[in-house]
Amino acid sequence: MQISIANLDIIIVAVLVLALGRFLNRRIAFLEKYNIPLAVTGGIVCSLFVLLLQAGWDIKVSFDLQLRDLFLLFFFSTIGLGAKLNTLAKGGKMLFLLTLVAALLLVAQNLAGIGVALLGGQAPGYGLLAGSVSFAGGHGTAIAWGQLASEAGLKGAMEFGIACATFGLIAGGLIGGPVGGWLIARHDLRPASGQESPVGEGAGEPGCREVHVDDVLGTLLALSVCVTAGEWVNQYLAGKGLSLPGFLTAMMVGIFITNTADALKHPLNRPAIDRAGELSLQLFLAMSLMSMDLMSMMNALGAILVMVLVQVAVVIVVAVFVVFRITGRNYDSAVMAAGFCGLGLGATPVAIANMTALTSKYGPSVQAFLVIPLIGAFFIDLLNAVVIKFFVALPFFGGS
């Protein structure tokens, strides 16, 4: 029996999944204590239920994820619409340092993945797929490089990469909150006095008045323009031989729109943008996790779990002993460490979900929400492409 969930039905299911996540987090002390995002809790439970239906009653549930991909574009558009040029400069030294750490993480992930593959008697190509390709790179990078590896003779490469990316997404959402919460508790950290949450930042300014229906309509228009114009930019650049991910060009258009609006003395409403971003993020994560095809991953489950555990260890070491220390060992550092766990194992939305879970409990961190999204959106994918090509060019990949 086949059940297809498409169109607006997938939004209904996603909202119910988020409600389930909230219910479970409030009822189960472990989930609340370790700051597990709502979408992670509800999404995992939903995907396990779908697995049970398929295994026990041969009922297969499929999801149409076009709306999920649109919410991802909306989410990155809100990051662009919230990026003021006068505040981007504040990232300065911190942004530079964490970009270097991101490069270090990518190299460490690939060394760890290749090492595990060689110890297990597997081709090093599998190790690269279980390194920065699938974990820091996420599903898009895993599909792209997995297809190339399959064409080069690496059997099941794309499926293996997708499975690693999926479990990495789960792990990134599970460990970020506990790592950040542990650092906060261990060092008795508190938000810096005078910080305001991103939602309330600049309250009292013309662009940050109370949200009315006109503001909602204006935000919806801006998001639609970001996605559409971003696609135009992509098509133009593709014609010039440069291919960029759609979320990146949508975000770039958002940056242009918000700073042009400021220059014209007609700033966008920040609370409306923040609410749209939060909604898009939660729906994207819920749809991603509830639609996981766990059945197709069962055959390689053992190898995948070993790879995930190794990469979890690598990311935690980098987050705790490098990110936290070089960024000042303060509250912002702990929140950024939690975000870095999301970047290293899942994706930018997971990083922001981790940080949101922490800041909603302990207090705001403006610096973390400024720097981590910039690294995730701009720098880590570009660095990853360079690092992957470097490893692929190594002599021992000739036999993969």
C-alpha cells in the first residue's frame, strides 16, 4: 500500500510533528534539559512511525518535498534580509577566526572518514563521502559527489552519502544543545548585559515597529522577490559557467534588498522577518526529518553509525576545545559551539535551531546569530569544495 503526502497536506503533517515535538520536550525531562530542538524530537518520532508502518504492515509513505525546498529558500532569504552592512562588519575578527576553524574541521572530518574506511578495508572514497562531503556538506553535496563517485565505480556511493548526511542531520540536532548547555553550566556563563534578542534588536526604530498585516505582506513580497531574483541570478551565472546553490543567491538578493531599503529610508520590519525565518526554519527541519527513509538505510546501518560516531567525536572536540576557547570562553562562545555542532554534522538550519534552543532558555546571543549563519551560508560550502577537490586529487584516490 502506498500513501503519498503532497501539496498542503505536508504542511499539516509538519505542523503536527512540531506540536508533537513540543509536547514530548515538555513531558520528557531529558529532552528539555539538553535543549533538543522541537523539529528534531517530532521529526525522529514521525520517521520511526513511518518505518514501523513499512516494516510491520507494508505501508509505504512518500513525501513530496517541493514545499520543503521552498521553505529552505525562504529561510536563507530571511538571513539576507536581516543582514545589515553596518552590522556585518561587526563579525570582523571572530568571523575570520571561525572561518579558519571551519577549514580545520573539514580537513579533520575527511582524515577521520578516510581513516575509518581504510581500517575497515573499504575504498578511501567511502571515507571521503563519510567526511566533509556528507556531514558538513549535507544532502546536496552528498548527492552531487556521490553521483560522481558512482560513475567512477564506487558502488552505492550516492545512497551511502545520503544516509550519512541524514544521520548527520539527526546527530547535529541532538548534540548541539547538550554541548552548549554543558559549557554554559560548567563555566557558569550568562549573556552579556544589555544584549537584546535578534527579534527585539533595535526596538523603537522605524523598521522595528509592531508587526501589522502590511508588514507581513511586505515580508512575503520581499521573500518572493529573493527567491525569484535569486533564480534569475543563478541562471545568469550558470550561463557564465559558475554554478551556485539557490539558497546562496536568494540570500545575496536579500542582502541587497534590505540595505537598499535602509538607504532609501524605508527599512523592512525586522520582527516580521524574524518570525518568517523562524517559521521557515521549523517547517524545513520538520519536513526533512519526518521524511527520512530509514528502511533504505538499514543494510549499511552498522557502517554508517560507526562513521557518525567518529564524526560526532571530531565535531565535539573542535567545538569544545577550539571554537569555545578561541572565541573568548564566554556565553556567546558556548552558543557558537552549539551552532558549530550543527554546521559540522548537519546544515545551517540545524546550527540555528541549536542556538535558538539555547537562547530561548538562557538568553540572547547577538554575536552567535551574526557569525554562525554567515559561515554556514557563505564560507563553509566554498571551503568544502576546495578541500574535497584537494583530497580527490591525492594519489590513493586513483584506485577508488
